[in-house]
Amino acid sequence: MNRLLALLAAALGAACTSTSDVATQIVGSDEAPGFLIVATNRVLAESARPTELRRGVAEDGQSLKLTLLLANGTQDAQRLNYRVEWLDKEGAPIQGALPVARAATVPALGYTSLTAVATHPKAASFRITLTEPFAGATR
């Protein structure tokens, strides 16, 4: 029950802080495929579509490890930035665990996987944000 409430709170928080024009936000779920998309960037919807999530344990034997597979159904490669925000078992962001932005490219008509290892031992879940490289900036 707590997990469901945390998931709903994360979804509501994401909807309030981000618009679908800016980011795709993904949160963990116990239901297949292991994640829930709570906001979708229209550009990334086909060119960086989440298709599979694998959870595991990192090489240290303790830290949570995620691998998210993205698919590109378009004729053009898609550059993006992604951040993983680690959450505790109640679904709250872990204080002091700053999400670091990383760059990735999903090849045209191809796949890429994004891997992240929890930066804090209390990490039990996550929120992944995908953005276009210049989202929110004026060009």
C-alpha cells in the first residue's frame, strides 16, 4: 500500500513540476514492464521510447542497478539527456543524492540502454527524466 501511495505521489509531483513538452518522466512500478511513464515529451515519444527495464544488484553486491532499454522508431538518431533520481522505500528523494545529467544517443531505427547504479544504500526506487539536449533553453 505504501508503495502504491508513493507511486501515485511521484506521478502527481511529476505532473505538477514538468510538462510533456519538456521531459519524459519514468517511475518504478511492480507491474510489467517495471516502470510507469508519468509524462511524455512528444519529440521523444517515438525516438526514445522506453521498452524494458531491468533491475538488479551492482557489482558491489548491495546497490540497486537499473538498465532501461530505449527504442527509436524514426529514421533519425535521437540525442537526449537523462537523470536518475534515487528514492527511498517511501518514494521520497534521498537527501544528498544529487542526480547527475548524462548524455545518450538512440540510433535511428535502433535501441540503446541506459544503466545507472544507486548512489546511496537506502535507494529502493527511482525517477528517470529524459530531456532533449536543449530542452528549456533558448537557442
